[in-house]
Amino acid sequence: MHIDLTQGVIKEHIVKLAVPAVIGYFFHTMFNVTDTIFAGMISTQALAALSLSASIFFMVLAIGIGMSEAVTSIIGNALGKKDIAKAQQVLLNSLVFAVFLSIVLALVGIFSVPYLIDALGDSSYTKETLEYINIILYGSIFFVGSFFLNAILTATGDTISFRNILIFTAFLNIFLDYIFIKVFNLSVSAIALATVISEAITLIYLFYKVRKTKLWCGFSEFIFDINIMKELLKQGFPPSVNMFMMAFGMYIITYFVAPFGKEAVAAFGIGMRIEQIFLMPVIGINIAALAIISQNNGAKSYSRIPKTVKLSVRYGWIISTIGVSSFLLFANYFASFMSSDPLVIKEVALYLRVAGFASYGFVVIFVYIAMLQGIAKPAIIFPLSVFRQLIAPVVLFSILSIFNFGIFSMWLGLDIIIFSSALFLWFYGEKKLKQLR
């Protein structure tokens, strides 16, 4: 399957690519929600462990996610130029790259996790966190491999295969969580084991789908290409740092939230998962925009790129309005699905009603980052990520902590950081768009 995104109606391409991705990522988020619900059945400590583990694990996988986005951009540009031979070699080299990358990330994660946990200064859920995260890290090859394989399919215009397998594994995860926890009476290790098994199945299925594309020529045709590896690093480093800094930003927030108690830490993790459900359509739009812009940039059809950006932002803001309205009206109701602890529910509702407004800023950030990746000019992503995820949170949250401001101020500070970053990226991105014309 290969859709020519340099022709046809842009609006239809966005919908055709985004909708399957949205459905798939919705079920992927429900996958995480399921884990949160089962963790809540175990204890508040288990919920806090999942919240902390999410930030740590995402830091490790962020490099893999960012590099996989580079694969979509490079293959998309090659397809736009009708250079099938290069696209095939990028595919093979990227898979080899993924194997080595997953090994490195797993080792880094295993050795660094204990120090990251100790830095928080709360040992009440250390055991549960290590029990969960170590199993996940051993399965890194399945996660990284799946990201790369899906990136290849996305570049060809196929977002349906990922949707299908995510729907299947979402239900499989429910079954496995139930069996491992209720029947075998395992703790948070059960949740991790179910996740790794589901991800292994995802990798096998996506590899099968890649083998069915015209880009697959077999490993016998593999030729190590140092230029492709360099291109992967050049294109992948900025988005990788962006993803890593997002994950590290989650850890920083957890660090500053930890003094408010394990209920606040658990609430932050739950709030993010609920927020992710409403951000799924935005992520789908981001994926569609990257594929469309990459192919059109390769084909030098520059006039179609600003139209894609404008439509993507418009659709994203409509979705954000629905999400923000839902948070204001039903935040407590959403939280009650994942915890029966009144304190946790109260904290989740506060987070959603304050930090939820940042979704408008996230739309701009996601779309303009996709545009910069698509036109092969992602350099600004690195410094912006450092500001948004490291410098601004550390400075702002430190000041708030010194003056003993409450947790409300933390969530309001998040809004300020996101909107300021979005405004800068919009200004910078528009400047780059004008240079294409």
C-alpha cells in the first residue's frame, strides 16, 4: 500500500490518515488506562509507581520514538521523489539501527532507574516501581521495533495496520491483566508482563505488514549505508531530544509534586492518561501532517505544505475545545473510573481543569514540529525542548516551591510554559514556511 500524498485534496488526506491513527492511539491510551485501573485495584502505592514509571520509561523510549519519526520523514521524502531504491535501503538500515538502539536504551534504563527513583526521596513505592519498570525495560526491543515499523508504514500512507493491532492488543491487555492479577495474584509485575507480551505481538504483526509493502526487498539486499545512518541521526536527534525532554519534563513535574504526597503523584499520572485520551485526535493529525508534508516536500510541491499546517491546526483546536469543555464539566467523573480514593479524585479533577487548557498550545507545538520534520529543518526543536521541558519548569517550579505556593500554581505554570513555547514555535515555523514559497 502506497498513497501518493502529493496529489488530491489535502483535507481528505488528513482525515484518511488521521482517523485510523486516532482510533489506534485511542485504544493504545485505553491500554494505559486499563493498567491504571488494575493498579488502582492493588493499592495507591501501585498507582504512584505507575505514574513514576511512566515518566522514567518514556525517557528511555523517547529516543526510539524520535528516531522513528525521522524514518517517516526520510522515507516520505524519498517516496515523494519516486526514489524507491533509497526508500528500501532506508527501511533496512533503520531496522538494524532499531535493534542496536533498543539494546543501548535498555541498558541505560536498567542502570539509571534506581538513581532516578532515589532522587524523589519517597521510598514508599520504590519496590513497586522497580518491580514494574525492570520488566518493561527488558522488553525494549519490542517497543522500539514497533515504533520503527509503524514509522515505515506511516510514510507509505498506511495508518490502518497500526490501528488494527492496537485495538487487538488493548483487549488482549485487559484479559492478561485480569488473569495475572486476579487468577495468579501477581502485583504490578503482572501489568508489566501483560504490556510486554502485547507489544511483542504488535511487533510481529507490523513486521508482517511491512513485508507486504513494495518497499520490502528482503534482508539479503541490505547494504550498510553510513550516509543513511548519518541522516537518521541528523533528522532523528532533534525530535528524539524533544521526546526525551517531554519525558524528563514529566519526571521533573513528578519531583516537584512528590512533596504533596503519593496521592498527588498518583493523580498526576491518572490526569495525564485522561488527558491523553482527548489528545489522541491531535496526535493523529500530527502523524497525518508529517506524512503529507514529507511527501510534498520531496516532490517540491511546496504550496500544499502551508495548507496542510493551517487545516491541521484548525482541526486540532476544534478537538481541544471539546476536551477542555469535558474536563470542566466531568473531571471528577473521569477520575472516579481510575481511583476510589477521594483525595486522588480531587487532585485529578484540579489537574484536568487547570492544565487541560494547555491542549490548545499542544496542537500548535505538535503540528509545527511535524512541519519542521517534514521539510527536514528540525534543528530548533532541540533548544525549544530544553527550554520547555527543563529550564522553564525547573526555574518556575523552584520559585513556586520556595514561596510555598500550592499545587494549583504548578498546573497553572504548566499552561504558561506550553503557551509561550507554542507562540514561539508558531512564529519560527511561519518564517520557515515563507522561505519555501
